[in-house]
Amino acid sequence: MTLTELYRQRAEDFTHRAEALQARYEKFGFVRLASFIIAIVLLILVFNASPLAGIILTILFLAAFYRLIQWHQRLLHEKQIEESLALINQQELAFMQDDFQAFADGKEFMDPSHPNSIDMDIFGPYSFFQYTNRTTTSMGKKRLAEYLTTVADASEIRDRQQAISELQDQLEWRQKFRAHGMSTEDAPEHLEQLKTWLAQPDFIRSNSLNKAALIVAPVLSFIGLYVWIFHWPWYISMVFFFAAFYMLRITLNRVNQTHVQTTNAGKTLAYYAYLIEHLEDKHFQSDKLQSLSSALDTDAKKASARLKRLSFIIHQLNLRYNAFVIILNIFTLWDLQWVYRLEQWKTEQRDDLPQWFAALAEFEALVSFATVYYNRPDWVFPEITTTPLFNATGLGHPLIAPKERVSNDIIIPTKGHIKLVTGSNMAGKSTFLRTVGLNIVLAMAGAPVCAEKLSLPILELYSSMRTQDALHESTSSFYAELKRLKIIIEAVEEKENALFLMDEILKGTNSNDRHTGSKALITQLIKSKGSGIIATHDLELGAMAETADGAIENLCIEVAVKNGKLIFDYKLKPGVSQSFNATLLMREMGIKV
């Protein structure tokens, strides 16, 4: 069975299961309603016969009905999981047909100042982030973005490779993990508010008077209610309520602040608990996954149970939105009681919560890469070496559909060597640069690469391909490119592991200046022991290889013309390009050349 057939079959199976659970849920709803009506009738009859028996039966009914509601809600949750699993397999089925637009594209992480992410199509529509993203939480999405924009060290890369290899074949577990998070609605600002609350000092637990008031004020309020009903006029009994009113008044601002910082996190934490519970039930083999899993096991009680407890406390505090909670506040100091419990939770778990969040985010990033690796089993993990050599066999662009992808072999010494790639318009020079660059990004993230074989040292990638004018800075596209080139020059001079990719350098000026400037730049980069690839239409730059003592190599991507038609093979060849197609292309556009 092919992966396409597998995903189609799984999508159908989970859809059928969800439909069956929906039918059970609806039947259970009728049972629940009928049970409630029957119980009310029975309670009325029992109360008429014996009030004591009626009270006992009411308590038993409420307990049983509460369990019935729980079972009904659990059935709903199971149905939602099956629906999510059906959707997940439908999405993967579309992915196998080269449609990955259902996934978030991470456009919020686009940063023009980053050394390569804009040029390498890391973020935005049809980006690699969208291609690989299987995260369901905002922090998981952020961690995946960090994977793709930072260079890990060799040890971390190998640990990630092992973790991704282990998760690759865990299809059921990976999809169930994602299904638990599909309903998550979180926002980074809500998590930041929660972290702010964690850092703030307590105002109830740290104050002996406030803690004592949690007991004394409710007792006085109940005494006041008693004497109001049985002894004194209401205006005298109001004295007993003063303690509760006073405590609610002097703590109002702090309670409001705590509520604002935690209220939006309650529902989110409940979803996080499901995700973490799924992680807790799995035993891992690789060192990295074991380390992440151990971060969730901080004491005898599981992290998921702790999160559920925090979610429950926040939910109880949120009842202050209810108009009737004023009664609870007068007789129990409801708001303060639950803030006190929040502070208790914070005291016990203050240092653990960020650790749990970090582990969850890391798992989501690794699951994303593992899913892509499962879908693209022909990709390989690169070998990280100390040899200054980028050596690739069958290197292809990850975002090009397998049936359309053309792969190339290339070897690039990463100290003092430049490949000059020439070729006609539309020959594929820019795509080849992105092929090299994106695979370097994946290798440095610890992910599999689109190649038959790849070995390389730790590299920091710098690119200059899509420089644009910036009106808000009064910057022309040419000046923007010069600023980019300055960054590359400084990186080459200051770092031993910088590798650059440039496409049509100095294209914003006249041909004489472009040629002169390009020669000067290449010469300077070679003297600084810089390495990289430069794609250009300036064929005369190819002559520099004759006097460069092997530091410059000419490569080209040719285009053939047969019967007036352009034939593209996108294969890399040695030498300077000898093919020209601009005139033919212009004629096809209606320009009379």
C-alpha cells in the first residue's frame, strides 16, 4: 500500500468512527434528558412520602447525573479526536499530492534582516515552514521557526536526527498527538501574561492577615446571616459582614490583576494537559526524547495532572463573571479562596511550568520533521563532519514535487572557494542556489535533507537574492543590496563557517559598474577565504577562474533550442554558459526583435 492509499484509507476509517460516535452521542443525549425527567418525577413522589428519603435520593441522583454528564462529555471528546484524525489524514493525503496549503505558513516570523530566511522561502505561502509545520500550539510553531532560523551545534544536530528517526515510524502516536492539539486555541500574549503572573510575588499567602481572613470573614458572614434571620434587625447584623466587604475591597485591584493574567490561559492549559498526557504515556529510546520526557516528570504527580489542576482553579476564578458570585464572595470570599489556591500552585510549580512548555514545544517541532521524513522516506540525514567540504549527491529542492524535481551533484570547499554559475534566463540558477541553501538550513536544524547523500561541516548561511527597496528608510533596491553585501563581507571576514549564496550581484547599476564591482567583490571574498556560490549573467566573470589557482570554478546550466522551442534540463555542468534565450523569449511575448 502506498502512502497515498494509506492516508486515504485512514481518512475514511476515522470518518466512519466519528460518525458512529456522533450517533452514540446523540442517543446518549436522549438518555440523559429522559433520566433527568424521570428522576424529577421520582423525587417529587419520594419527597411527598418522606422528606429525608427525598434529600438522600436527591444527593444520589446529583452524583449519578454528574457521572452521566462526564461520560457524555467523554464521548464528545472521543468523537472530536476521531474527527481530528480524519482531518489530519486528509491533510497528509493532500500533501502527498503536493498541496500543503492547509498548514500555517509562519508569515509572522518573516524577518528581512535574517541572513537567509527570506531568500530561502522559509516562511510565508508555499514556504518550507508551511511544508513541514505540523504544530498545534503557538509555542510549538515558534520553536519550529527557531529550528529553521538558527544553527544548532553538531551534538544537538545528531540528537535531533536520532529523535526524528525514532518518531518517523510512530504514525499512530504522532497523529494522536496532533489530534489532541487540533482544538487548541492559544495566543502568545496569553502565555506571556501567565509567565508574568508566575514572576509576581504572592499577596495572600505572604500576608498572615489575609490568610486568617479567609477563615474568619466567612465565619462572621454566616453568623451575621444567622442573627439576621433569628435575632437582630438587618442593619445590626450587617456589622458581621464588614470583614468580608473590607477584604474584598482592599484586595480588588490585585485580584483583578491576577485574573487578567490567568483568565485566558484556563482553556488553553486544559488542551496542553491532553498533549502532555499523551507524551507521558510513551516510552522513548533516543537520548533527546528521553530528556524531554523526563522534564515532564518533575515529581510523583504527572505534569498533565498539575496542568489540569491549574486549569480547574482558573476556571473557578472565572466564575466571578457570574452576577451571583457576589453571594459566594460574601459568605466564602470566593475570589480570594481561588487566588490563594493559584498562589499555592505557583509556589509548587513556578519553576516547572516553563520547563513543561519548552518540552512540549520541542516535541511539536520534532514531530513536524518526523512527519515530513515519513512522507519523504527517500530523504536522508546529512553527516556532520569537521572537514571543510560541502559534498552532495543527488541534491534536490525540497519544495519541488518529486516527479518534477531535478537533482544535481555538487562539491563546495567551504574555505576560500567560489562557484560561478552562469546560464540563460529561466535555466534554473536561482532555484539551484535555493536548493543548496535550503538543504543547508535543514541540515543545521537537525532535519533530513532532500538528497541521496550529503556531508558538510557546521555552516552559517548568508544570502543576497531578493533585496528590495525600503520606502520607509528611503532606501533604493541597489543600496539595500549593498547593505546586504556588507553583511556578507563582514561574516566572511569574522567567521570561519560562513557560506554565501548570491544571485545577480549589483544588478541595480549599469553593466560597466556591475562588472567592475562584481570582480572586485569576488576578489575580496577570495582573499578573505570566503566560500559560496554566485549566479550571474555576466559571462566575462568566468575568465577570473583562469588566474584564481582553483579558488574559482565555472559551472553552468544550459538551455537547448529545438524547433524554436526551449528545452530545459536544469542539470549542472562544468564551464561557462554558451546558450542564450532572451531574444526567443521576447519574441514569444510579442516583442518584435
